Amino acid sequence: MPATINASRLWNDILETGRIGATERGGLCRLTLSEEDRQVRQWFVDQCREEGCDVRVDDMGNVFARRRGRSPELDPIAIGSHLDTQPTGGKFDGVLGVLAGLEVVRSLNENGIETEHPIEIIDWTNEEGARFAPAMLGSGVFAGVLDKSEALAGRDRSGSVFGEELDKIGFRGDETCGEHPLDSYFELHIEQGPVLEANSKVIGVVSGVQGMRWYDVTLDGAAAHAGTTPMPMRRDASVTAAEIIRATNRLAHEIEGALTTTGVIEAHPNSRNVVPSRVFLTVDLRHTQVATLDRLEAELETLVARAGADNRVDVSIERIWDSPPVSFHPDCVEAVRVAAQESGHPLAEITSGAGHDAVYVSRVAPTGMIFVPCKDGISHNEIESATAEHVEAGASVLLGAVLARDRSRG
């Protein structure tokens, strides 16, 4: 008897977890290592244990829930994503991938299907990077790309230390991060973009992820009285920031496929009648080609230096994260493609514009991703939305891909 997804149960799980960290506008604020993160992690662990899973936690707080297979010596086929959110995030980004993994295990149990490989569900720590930078921290350390000691010593904008916050919520495990082999990894996610919806497609077969780089920019001018300091005599950090933001936006329009974003701006002393002495801002650059990212970076450094010189403001720019473009494993991509075709849902081949834990996991295990549409392509927003039908379709394809992988490896 073929396994089938219980769509209403999965949807109810989305609604139930959507109450943990709920915002007034219907979204979620569930920052990494917060009390809300602790609560949703515990809910997830409890649900997995009810399904007979063995739960392990590593020393970066990544949670692994394993359903036994016929051959326990085999490495697990993993399904995962994250349960943390943006400060004003939605109910689907990341959450869907974890809950769909739980639903896959429940469906296998209900249908009495025994897989050759163990099946594992993973909740990765700090995918969003909203509280602690960089993003995808737990999976990055797992893959050996990011340094664990630096990650544990990292601080958020308030000065809280990552390792201390991990201890505070009780999710620093005994397992050493990275010493957890995987046969393969699948991740279901909302697209976070408009392509599937615009083309009336239900399933995105994800071939890879574009590259992205993050930068911290600090501008140091001089505080001055807003009413007594002539304009030519000012060293205004905010004017310098405005010129940089405008120039990076223009740069993205000039280079095909480029994306630039300034997501954080902090002015000091932040008083309405004082010329700002310092501005801190972030820049996010994205493209599918490394050579173009190199060009964007060089242009960014040039325009930052020029804006500083024009305004007599000292500048510093630091690249704090570099995630190169990724191509997923052809066998896993094919497993997703076949499962999507068998489901009968309209599909499209697609490259992800957003970063995901699958980016780092792909360095240590064959990896594939599945996208489903989100309304108007909106994500990282409280109004983020997906339909129950699309959620069911994505979870069904996930189940099919995992079973196909298990058969092929067996």
C-alpha cells in the first residue's frame, strides 16, 4: 500500500506551531535561541518521540530525529529545514520543511512502510541569521564551512553570546557538530519568489542556489549641531550612507541578474537635531556567477570609498559571509523530478534566489530541494502565505523523492 500524506494533519501542525511566537499581524517572531525558539524545538522533539524517533542534539543545537530503517548501519536519508524566523516572519519559511519531514515519518508509520535506510528529520540552528550572523550557521558549522568556536562566541546586536544563549534554552547537545554522516538530504521550502505562481506551476524542481555575499559597512563622520553647522563644513555619515545605498541599487539595475539590498541601517547618536557621526549599514549582494559577484564586490568597495572621500567620512567595509553558487546532486534532483512527474502536478526547473541550509549540506551529502508557491512571492513578511493544496503537493513529492532515494540506494 503506497504511503500518502495526511494533508489536514500537516496543515494543523503549521497552525499549531504558528501560535508559538505569533505576532499581531498573523506572522511569527521566533528568533534563534529565544524562548519562543526553545518552545517550538521542544514541541518538535516531543512529536518526534511520539512517533518512535531517536532524538539527538549536537553542540550547535542542531536537532536530529531518526526513524529506524531495516539496515540501521546505513547512513540516514535526511529531511530538514529550520524553525527560527525573521523578526517579522511568516508561518511557512523553513517551518514547512521541518513539519513536512515529521509528516513523512508519520505517514510511513501509519502505512507500515519500512525503509532500508533510517529516515531523519533535522531542525538546523540559526538559518535566518536575523539575530546572529551569518545565516545558515548551524548547517555551516556542520559542513565544516564555518568555524564552530567563532560561531559559539558570536554576539547579537545586544551583545548576547550565541553559546550562552544556546545553554540558556537547554539545547547544546553532546554530539559533536559535523560528526553525523548523511546518505542524502532533501529540503521542502516555499519558493520565496513569484516564479512558480506567475507560471501556474505547483512544484519547483530546484537545480541549485545563487551565490550571495554579506558586508558590514561602518561610516565615521563627526557629530555636529543641526542648526549651527554650515552644510559645507559637515562630515555627515547619513548622507554618505544614502549615497552608498543609492549607488548599490543603481549597480544592480546595470548588471543583469544582480541583486543588492541594504537591510540594516543604524545611525548614531540618532537624534533629530544632531548631524550623525556614525552610520552602520549592511549590504547583501547576490548572483548566479562567481565572476559577477567578484565584479559587484569590487564596484561596492569603490563606491563606498568614493562616497566617504566626497563627504570627508572615514569608511570601513568587511565581507562577513560568502556563500558561492551551488548545484545540487543530479541523483537527488532526478528523484525530486520523477516524484513531481508522478504526482501529476505542473512543475518547473528553478534556481533558488534565497540561501537555505541545503546550500551547506550539499558540501557533505547529495542534496535536493523542492519548492512550492507562496502568494505573490512574498516571504520574510508576516503576510507570507501558501495554500493547503500546495503544501500537500510539496509534502507528497518530498515523500516520493525520499522513497525513490531509498529504493535506489537499496
